Amino acid sequence: MSPLAEVLVERPLRIPTGSKDAAGTVVVVGGPPECPGAALLSATAALRVASGRVRAVVHPEVRAASAAAAWELAVDDWDQASPPPPAVLEALSDAAVVLVGPGHRDLEPDVVHAIAEATEATLILDAGALDAAPKVVGRELVLAPNEPEAHRLAGDDGRADTSALAL
């Protein structure tokens, strides 16, 4: 049996019954102007695995295009260079899962820390948010690096075995 099949046996996908509220909210914070698609792909994936509600928080320059890309997706804007606005803070406080960083190359650690402080949700750090992990203390984190990011985080030159990081 493949590792993915083993995971699905232990943790099957949710059968979409009941209300959206019962299934939980996923908030995806990413979508800088130079790479808005990463946040949209992440949000679309959350919708497809039967999350109750999904909100994407993207840069104001790409909000309209993001909202048009997936009609079932709630979209908020935040430039992610200033403190989170009230609507984003509310979304973060209501979330069950928060994914931070898709599309970013280098998200300021203070921004990631502000997001972590605003939510009790499961916090997943991806792409540009990975380097902020040491600043997020006192809580469990899920790190989602791709292979080059995993090598960089491990401080190696690409020769380390990262196979244990994959399913």
C-alpha cells in the first residue's frame, strides 16, 4: 500500500454532509502581485477537500481577479506589509486552519508572527513564510516546503536525503 493510501485509511476524507460551519474555515494568506496564483491554487484545493468555508487573503492589486477566479471563494485584501486589517483579523480568529505564504518569496517574520498571534488555528507555513518558523513559538506548526525549500531550511547544499519529508 502506498504511503498516501495508508494516510487515507487512517484519516479518510470527510464526506460532505452537514453545514459549512461544521466543516471549519480555512484561511489562505498569500497572493502577492507577482505570484497570486499560488494562493488561489491552495484555496481551490481546500475547497475540493470539503472544507466548510475558504477565504483567500491576497494583495489588494489582485483581489478582483482572485475573486473572479473562484466564485465560491471569499476574498479579502491585505498588502501584508502593514498590520492585518479588522476583516482579516476576524477571518483569522474564526479559522480552523491557516495557511501562510503561498506565492511569497520572503514574507516578513513579523507579519507571520502577527498572523500566528491572531489565530488559534492549525498554522501551516509555506514558501515565503517558512523562514519565520523560529519566531512563532509556543505552538505547533506544520511546515510545507518543496524540495529546494527543505534543503535551504536544513542548511544543506541539496545533497541531504529529504525523502522522509514526502508522503
